Amino acid sequence: MSRKQIYEKLADVFEDVFDQRIALNDRITARDVEGWDSLTHIILISAVEDEFGVKMDMKSVQRLTNVGAMVDLIEELLAK
Amino acid sequence: MSLFSLLFFCAFVVSIGIYYLIPKKYQWVALLIYSAGFFYLSCNPATAVYLVISVISAALAAKMIHRCKANENDKYARLALITGLVINLGILAALKYTNFLLSNLNSLSGVLKVMPAIPMTEWAAPIGISFYTMQIIAYLLDVYWGITEPQNNVAKAALFIGYWPQLTSGPIARYNDMKEQLYSGHEFSWRNVTFGLQRMLWGLFKKLVLSERLAVMVDMVYSDTAYFNGIYIWAAAVMFMFQLYTDFSGCMDIIIGASECYGIVLPENFRRPFFSRSVQEYWQRWHITLGTWLKDYVLYPLMRTRKWKKLIQKTGKKFRGKAAKQIPSYLGMLVVWLLIGLWHGGDWKYIIGMGLWFFGCIVLSKVLDPWFKKAKDALHINADNGVWHLIQSLRVLLLVAIGNVFFRLDSLEAALHALMQGLILEGHDSYYYSKLWTLGLNESNRNVLLIGLLILLTVSLLQRKGSVRELIARQNIVIRWIIYFILIFSVIILGRYGPGFDAQAFIYQGF
């Protein structure tokens, strides 16, 4: 799956979790999205895992600092 | 050992001298010896047996987890993890919560009349047990998740678990953030020592000048809630909120400052909580390391279990729209808030006041959020407006003050009684209200407190723009030393300590 395709799918997941369409890019962090708190973060992770059929470990979950890091991780897990 | 005793001050100065005189590779040994000494002087030395069991079990479990993971034997790694967690949580639960369990059992058997009352235990707990047990849990889980490597040297692991500044009241640190700092040694740095001492001085100011005076006011009202009612109850509630903040954050300043003198940076526990716009934000700024720990080691692992995911699927089928997403989140939050309440102590007053009350406030604000937004739009309220921010912060302060009434008073019944007394608005004579402006302090002490709180507010406002210590360091030598002397002499002259006055222990000490 290309990075562009990952972004398209990820935008759908974000819309489902945050109830709004967000123009995603690598630099977006939790501070930029209303309602992205620690609780929503873990719900988002679960939704991403279900959508892409991947499993993120706790080490990775704690290190996700922005959307770019999340896309990198999805790319890495899909490649395995 | 009290952090404001002369013995502590002398021992601390000597400890810094020795620390920087010995070779860097032995500095961690010096810290371990200091920690053992501090432990010996601060609590019942016999309780060291619990700390030793915790250290050895954590070190062995971490080693086993790592070895099993390396051999791709996840089953045994998990077994080692569970063993380590059970031993450490078992000690904590036995020492801190047995009496809570027994008192509930006794109440129940009293109602059902099935068995005689079981006597309460008088088991002494080691100082800092709640804090170091949380560090151990985080350490074991981090090793299990592959976030960190285990420490093979048991004595070094002991230093991480029992590092003396953290034994009083935390902060709860992570092994990954501490290992380099604790074991690699530090060159003498004038900046580290002076900045550390400044921070300790600021902590002493908060504790001895402000918190101890606020304690007098709070004690006056809460010692007689049958007499005081109405506005006195609310005044005491607000004063206790400031007392708790100046006490706990003052303690943190002393701890973090002392550690800074050794060149070891501990995580921050406070970020100006009274500027928060919501209860949720308040808790992200208050006791930060506890909140982060609960998020990373309870909430996230819990919400990633298969059972939890099944629960989400079930609620998704039963409920629609937002409720389907929110219900599992709220259940996760409920677990965290119950633990926050229980962490404060084995008593229903903590579970209700420090746990469920704040859980209720946060859930209610989330549920009502769409209506709040509509009302805000209808009234054309600008969310960035300073006055609106102030109103939101005052609302948070009121809600926090109510929760803290449960923290301060002796029991759930006493707290509920005090809050009911707060709703009584009967008329009194002018003598009754005459105490309102001093609440047990004389006028000069009241004025000292007001000026001190103003200084605290000014520093908090300055901190929004950056480090106040850096700001002071940029001033010329005359201004710098004027500030230091004012602070030193205000602590010496205005601090409530010394013969004839027994400064209260830190509120969070002994947790």
C-alpha cells in the first residue's frame, strides 16, 4: 500500500473517531486536533489496527508523536 | 527525617561535598548509601525488609523477563512479569489496604451479624511505598514490552527504586529516563548546584511561609464544622486547595532541587494547575507523573486487551452514534479514577472525593459539551477571551475545592456534613463574621500570606513565558542577590518552624 493510500484510509479512521474530516499531514499532532486526548488516542490506535489489520506493540504506541510517525509505523507493519 | 530539619540540611550539604569529591564511577554508590541513610532516619528501619524484597524480586523478574524474551519464550516471560507484579502489588495491598478491607468486612458482618469484628492491623509501611511500587511496575512492564533493558546489577536497581529524594513523595520516574543520570556520574556544575538550591529555597518558601499559614486557617474551620457554616466552609475549601498545592508542589521543589544538585533531573509533577480550563486539564497539570503512569500502565494496556475490544464491539451493537464510542471510554476512565481514589488511601472518602467526584465532573462535561458549545455560540462568547478563561478556571477551582474537602476531612461522613453545612445560609451576628478575614491568623500573618500568594501568582504568570530561574540568572548580580536574600530571609524570618512550632509533615509524605 502506498503512503498516499495509507493517508486516505487514515483520514477515514480519523473522521470516524473525531467526527470531523481532518486534512492530515506528517506534522499534525494531538494538539492540532480538538478532542485528541490520551483516551481518544488509544481508541484511535485500536481503530487504526482494525482498519489496516495490523498490531502495534506498546513500545510503538508510546512513541507515536505525530501523524507522520503513525504512517511510518503502519508502512513498517504492512511491509512485515 | 524532616526535609526542613537542621540535620537534613547539614547532611545534605555534606552529601553534595562528598558526591563531587569522589570519582564519578562511585557517585552512584554514594547515592545508594545516602538513600539507605535517609530511609533509616525517615521510617521504621524494620520496614526495610519490604523494600529489600521489592528490590530483589523486581531485579530477578526483570532479568527473567528479558532472558525469556530473548529466547522467544513469551509464556515464561509473562509468568515472570506476573510474579514480579504480584509480589510488589501484594506487599503494597497488604500494608496499605488490609485495614480498609477489614473495616468493610466488619461493617458488613455487623449488619449481617455473622461473625465477630476482626481487629485492625498495625503494620508499618516503608516510606514512599506507593511511589516506588509504581516505579517497579513501570520498570517490569517496560522490560516486558521491550522499551528498556533490565539492570543486571541489583545494587544499581536498588538505587533506581529507592533513590532518596523520591522516597518522600515521588515524582514517579521511569527507568529509561533515570538510568544514565543515576549511574554515569556527574562533573561538578556550579549552575546545577545553585539552580538546585534556589529551587529548594522556593519549595521551603511555599511550605513554611504559605502552606503552614494556610493550614492554620483550614484547621480552624474544619475543627468545628458544627459551628462554622456557609461561607466559612467554602473559604476553608479554597484555602485547603491552596494549602495542598503549596505543600505538595513545595515538597516537589525541594525534592527536584535536591536531585538537581547531584546533576540528576527528575520529572516535573506540576504545570500551573490553577490556570486550567477544565477538570480534565487540571488533572493533566496536577500530579502529572501519577496521571501519565496510569495512562501508560493501566489505561492503555487495559483498553488493548481482547476482552475490552469485545466490549467495544458489544456496545457498538447495542448503542448507536456517539454513545457506542463513549461508553467503553468512560468505563476505562472509571477504572483509572477508582485507582486514583484508592491510591490516595484505603478509605471511601478518597474513592468518592478524589476518584468518583472528578470522574463524574469529566464525564458530565463531555456529555454536556455539545450543549455548552451551542450556548457559547448563541451568547457569542469568544473562547480565547481572557475573561472567559478566568470564568472557566474559577469553575475548575470550585469543583476541585469540593473534591478536596473529602481529602482533608477525616471521613466520608465528615466531608458530606461539611459540604451540607456549606449550604446553610442562616444569619449570624457580626462577631461570627469577624473571623472571616483572618481565619485564625493574626493580621500580620494574614498579610504575609496574602503577599506570599501574590508572589506565587506572579511567578506562575512569569512561568508561562519561560523559566523564572533563567530569567533571574540573566539579571545583574545586584538584582540577583536582592531576590535571593529576600527569599532566604523570608523563609528564615517568616517561615513557621523552629522550637515551639512543629511544622506539619508534607501531606503526600507516607503515601
